[in-house]
Amino acid sequence: MPSLTVLSFILLYLILSTFLLIYLQTLYSPNSPLLLTSFLHGFTALNFMISVWEISLGKYLRQVQATAATLHQRHGKSGALEAVGALFSLPLSLEEAVTLKTWHIVWATYSLYDNSYANEESFGFFIDVGNGWTTIVPMAVFSLGLIFGVGEANVAMWACLCLCSFYQMMYGTLIYLLSYIYNRRHDGFGTVEVVLFVALTNAIWVIMPLVGIGVCYQVLKTGSMEIVRGA
């Protein structure tokens, strides 16, 4: 019998993965600025989860489209918030949680707010699927570098790789938000809904990449990882 819901699994994953990364940070780099590295590790843990979902979007687009059509018929714009509640309360077994296909439901539900995610010709679809495949490794390299260091000879390479990945995420998110607003996909929704499920969720991928870019710039400027690993 399922013992989790979608929401409880997401929270459990984020808490455990972030705590593990922070624990390793304090173990292997005890002089690190804890607040900064905690936020960065929390973001990389979150980004890993979303990247897996984005890969699911590309791999199971037809299922996304079919489920989205059902949700649009059942809920429409006026029932989008109800659909989000149903998604979060959906029972989930551990086996389902680690199955890629399961997470297509996230995009089918989000398509109530932005139907471009059920359209393989849209910018939103391609930027997110692309980010899913291309940001997992750089963000893993970033977190491992924070924890273990990368050696003096590799500092610049580490910072350049991670800076490019952070910039990619930030730029793609900004263009997506501009496209969402310009094409008035927010019409028909309440302000609170749009702020919660579109603006704030996407803002994370603007604010945290900016922090990451700042960290990488400082590392390149000084040639040292002192900003994230301490003296």
C-alpha cells in the first residue's frame, strides 16, 4: 500500500538530500560559511529533482499530452488550483517515486497554467527538457566542489563550468517568464495562483543562479574557493 503522497515525498527528498549535503560540507569543509553553502546545496538538491522531472517530460510527452487533455476537460482553468491539490495529495509508493514515468503528471498538471508544456514545438518544453539533461552533471560537480574542493589547478575550470550552467538556467527562466507574460498565458487565473505556481517557482531559478554566478565570479576573481570553503 502506498505510504507517501507526492507532496510528502518531495518534502522528504528535499530535507534528506539537503541535510546530507550540509552534513558532508561541515565534515569535509568545517570552515565553510554555513548559511551560503546550505542555500546552494538546497538549490542543487532541488534542481536535481526538477531535472529528473524535465527528463520525464521529454521522454513521456505523449503521456503528458493525454493526461493534460483529461485534466483540462475535468478542471479547466477555473479548477487548476483543485488539480494542484489533487496532485500533491496523490498516493505514491516508493517504487512509483523512483519511476521516471510517474512524474509526467507534474507537467500535465502544470499545463493547466501553461499549455506550452504539452506542446513539443514550444520554447518552454525545449528549454526545460534541455536543462534536465544538461544541468545535472554541472550541478553535481558544483556541490562536490563545495564539499571536497577541486584542487588549485582546477579552480578556474570548475568555476567556469558552474558559472555557465547557472547562467543557462537563469537566462532560460527569464525568457520563459517573458514569453508567459507576453503571450498572456496568465489570463483567466487569479493573481495568487499565478504568483504561487508560476512566478515564485520560476523565481527560484533566477535568484539562486544569480547567487551561484556571484560565487563563481568571486572564485575566478580571487583564484580561490575561500568564499565557499573558508580560509
